[in-house]
Amino acid sequence: MTERLVELRNVSKFFGRICALSGVNIRIGKGEVVGLVGDNGAGKSTLIKILAGVVEPTSGEILLRGRLAAGWSALRSRQAGIETVFQDRALAMQQSVVRNIFMGRELTGRFGWLKLGKEIREAEWLMREIGFTSSLLSPRSIVGQLSGGERQGVAMARAIYNQAELIILDEPTAALSLVETAKVLRFVHQVKASGRSVLFIGHNIHHVYDVADRFIVLDRGTVVLEADRATLPSADALVAFMEDVARPPTAMAQSVADAGANR
């Protein structure tokens, strides 16, 4: 059995009267890629923000390697080896590639002097390692002038530098070219090969299916499916299930539901 790295148990989240998550149970094992999919409003963003420690669950538990994680926060999440690459990449657009990668974890010498040369060499190595290189991209390049794929590469390089055991990728292939998308998917395979884990959130089911070992489908705040490749032999099978979940109930079923709600 795969060693459990992170686990959510019976996690719910309310924003006022709005239920974003209801009794969610998920696990992410060491060295596996989990695909998290669902329609808009399914609760995916809330779930990853809870894992990242930027949103506190209303109820439920977070476990690390089988032990209850107390005082969960963004700092606690990062200390636990969880790095989140949000859809907006959370980058400082006016700063260079090297500044973004090492921000908050700068390399310094004995008297606190910045080791800029070492940071530049390390940044070059990181970008080469994950396959995000070009003749126009250098550690001194300003992030705001980069393409969407290059920015994604900077965010992923930062996660690798921070020695993340779990990398959460939120819509990592959104608005990317075919070449840049291929680099992202290759990066995910590299992370798994290194023994680390990935939670891959995406609307493009075929991209998710290409890299994931296991799939979790969220619908209106609840987990409606958790399956591996043996259960879902193709991306089309996953798409068909999601379409079935999204299909509105028949008039008769809706009438029964309404009658029950009015009792």
C-alpha cells in the first residue's frame, strides 16, 4: 500500500450559509499523481486552498503521514513540504526569474551578503532540469515579460527549489501552447519519477488523464468518484462520468426532491 503523505478527513467548509465542501475525504500517497476534476463551483479551489493553509476548514481533520496536523496554516503547509502553484502563479511580475525563485529563501553568505552568482547558477540549473529553457529566457529576465508557459516554469522551479514533497498544480496547462503544455506534463512525470507527489487540478480531462494515477471527481462540494486507471480505462470514460453527474435530474426526480424538501 502506498504510504499516505497527506489526508483530509470529513472536511467541510462554509462561507456563511454557502457550503463549498461537505464531508470530503481524500488522500494523496507518496510518489503518486492524483487528478482532481470537477465543474466550475465544485469546490476544487477551496480544497486546494485548505491544503495550502490559506483557508481554514469549518470542520474536519488534516493528517500528515497518518498524524493529525494541528495549527494548520500557510507556513505549516510549506514546512510540511507542500508547495502550491496557483493558477495565477503568485509571481512578482516586476521582479526577475531568480528573485522569484529564491524569494524568502535567499542564498546568503556568512555575513548575510546575497550570493547572487550562486542563485543565478542554481536558477539556470532548475529551469534546465524541468525543461523550461530558451535563448531569450535567463535568470535575469523580468517575469512580467515572459510567456504564460515560461511563468509556469518559474513557479514550478520555485516549488522544486523548496524541496516540495507534494506539488499542487492548479490549472497548470490553462492558456498554454501545445509545446508549453507538453513541458508541464513532462514535468509532472519527472516529479513522480523522483518519488514526490502531485495533485493536478484541471479542466482539460485529457491532460489530467495523461499524467494521473488516480482520479477524484468533485461535484457541488462532495466527492462523487474516486477511481484509478483500472476503473477508468480512458479519458473518455472519465468525461462520460462527469457529463452524467452534471446532467440535470428528470422532471419526476426533481418533483420528488422538491416534495421531500417541503416536508
